[in-house]
Amino acid sequence: MHIKFIIGGIIGIAVLGFGYYAISPVFNKVKVNDELPVSTAGNTSVPSANGTTSPTNEPAMKGTASAEVMGTLGHPASGTVRIVTVNDKKYIRYENFKTINGPDIYVYLSKDLGAKEYVSLGKVTATEGNINYEIPATVNPNDYKYVLTWCKTFGVLFNSGQLN
């Protein structure tokens, strides 16, 4: 009888530990306001009132139309997502983004909503705000239809945006 009590206690502690791991990130909100990536090579000069010139800091960028971020059951989300190109570098940019956190969430470029064919852009850096994720130079974003926020641990889609 004493052994059953010990085993029950160990199982109880394991269940509580797993529950804390799975649930606690939901209450952890991280807000970021990344600036739009700007061109370092294409800055132009603008004449000032006294006749001198000063460089502008305007982004020399190309962007795509934005897509609405769609949450899933139990994982609400809002905002927009788009691809931004600056100096031949491409970025996924979330704007006015808001989602809940999770234990192990990543940003993927994916060919499908099930993340069967995807490229990971890294761990989610924030759950609110304007956020940039650089797309590797070897990846053609036109090959991917979706941007996903995906929980690796549970294999669960948190939210998505359809790019094209």
C-alpha cells in the first residue's frame, strides 16, 4: 500500500509538471515592435533648407499584398502577414499581430496547413506587435502558400496566413 502511494505521487508530480509546461506559456505575452527593414545601399540624399544634403532613411523595399492572420479553435489570432523584400533579402513581416503563446512555437513557410512541407524561420520571438523573420536566401517564398505559427511539441497549428 505504501508503494502505491509513492507511485501515485510520482505520477501526480509528472502530470502537474507536464501541465505547467504545456499551459504556462499561454499566460506569457511578449510584445515587439520591429522596424521595417531598410535599405543600406539605396539611401538617397535630400536637399535641406540651407542648401546642404542629408541622407533619407526611406526603406527601399518591395512588398506583397498583406494576408489576414487566421487563428484556429483554441488559438485566437489577428493581424496581417506579408513578404517584404529589401536589398535582395526577404522577410516575413507580421503587422498588428496578436496570438497566444505556447510551449514550443515556430514560424514556418509551408506548402500546406498541416506543415508536411515547410521551412522553419525560427522560434516565435513575440506574441504581439510588428515582427520580422528573415527568409533564408536559398528559399523561394513563391514555393510556399502559407505562413504558419506551429507548435512543434504537440504538432498543432496555432494560426496561419495565406500568401498566394
